[in-house]
Amino acid sequence: MKPFLGPYSSHIYSIARIIIGLLYWQHGAQKLFGILGQEQNVDLFSRLGLAGIIEVVGGALIVLGLFTTWAAFVASGELAVAYYLTHFPRAFWPIMNGGELAVLFCFIFLFFASRDSGAWSLDHLIWGNKAGQASGD
């Protein structure tokens, strides 16, 4: 059966990419700028500082839809490392170790890395439909 929102899938995907990219960017903004509930920023040359840089730059690229597949791939890797270094040692299951968000973001970004950037993206604007046609739309 054909999905009833199928004709809008590229636009819905773009909206999801933008919202998820903004959520991810916020985590980096907390770390680097000490905003959005974080009282102080972290040292740029620490592990959290590197994570913050990846989150701010990667989140912005994902929101804009610029080099989305590469930015999402790097973000997915950063989240996998963060999960195994920070959450996994606490307990095996993500629900018990507080790592659900890291796992969720990791696999969403892996999915983004496997697709194009969607209709509303700088990739699409600059390179047209040639920008990563692995979406199957």
C-alpha cells in the first residue's frame, strides 16, 4: 500500500532533519557557550569540548542541509563513542544508563547519512537532485 503522505516525504524528511539538527546543535551550544541551562562552558581542548564543536558545527550543517550526509556520519560516530565511553559503563541497557538519547540520535544520524538532504536544503539548492540520490523517493 502506498503511504498517504508519500508525496510529501521529501518535505517531511527536511522538517525532521531541521528539527533534529537544532536539537543536536543545542547540546553543543550548552557545552561551548554555557547557555540553555548550562552554567559554564567546557574547555575546548577536552573530550567534551571536542564533542561540543562536533555538535555545534555538525548540527548547523544538518539544519542547513549542507554536506548533510558527511555531517550526519560524523555526528553518528561521535554519539556512538559518547555512548560507549559515558553511558555503557553504567549499565548494559540504555534505559538504565541514561543513554537513550545518544542511541536515538546516533541511529537517526546514521539514517540521515544514508539519504540525501531533502527538498529544503542547501545541498539541493547548490547541487540539485544530484546531491546524494540514495533516498529511494
